[in-house]
Amino acid sequence: MVAVPESHTGWTFITSHARVLAVIADNPNVRIRDIAARCRLTDRAVSRIIADLEQDGYLSHTRDGRTNTYRIEPDKVLRHPAEAGLSVASLLSLLVQDETDRTRKPVSQ
């Protein structure tokens, strides 16, 4: 399991919905508990976000025993008018990184 980032207070650029979607894009079989830990949310909040994303057609899941496998709809267009024409895939290309990039030390400015 990837180390959980430290907590943060104040505003951020990325919404919780985008964070949850990015974690699922990284691992379609991820557990809600692990999504919550990575996104610094409660299990309940993650469940509500997943329900939102499924209700609007951005995400679906299949159940195999106790495991959910999520499927993201990459061609679905983002909701806000300012992002008109941008797809989920374009958002995820900014948010999802290879594991090697994630563990690489940041470049000094």
C-alpha cells in the first residue's frame, strides 16, 4: 500500500470527487477504506462520492464476491461549463501518475 500523505488544512485545487476518481484510475479494484486513506476522507464520504459519480455516469462497478471492480467512463465530459468539451480522460491525465513519478523526489525551485 502507498504511504498516506499527511493531513492538510485550508483550501486545495482538486475536489474530493476528482481525488477519488484518480485513486480509482490508479487501481480499479481499490477498497473504499484505501480510497478514504489516500484522499484523507471518511469511508462514508467516499461512498457518497462514488454514488454521485455512478449516478451521473462517470463510474460503474461490478461486484465479484467481496471485491468491487470500478470502470471509469473516460469519454464522459466534465460537468462544469468552464470545462466544456474536456473529458474525464483529460482530467485523469493530469492527476494520475506512474508509481515511479510519485516516489521521485521533487525538483527544487
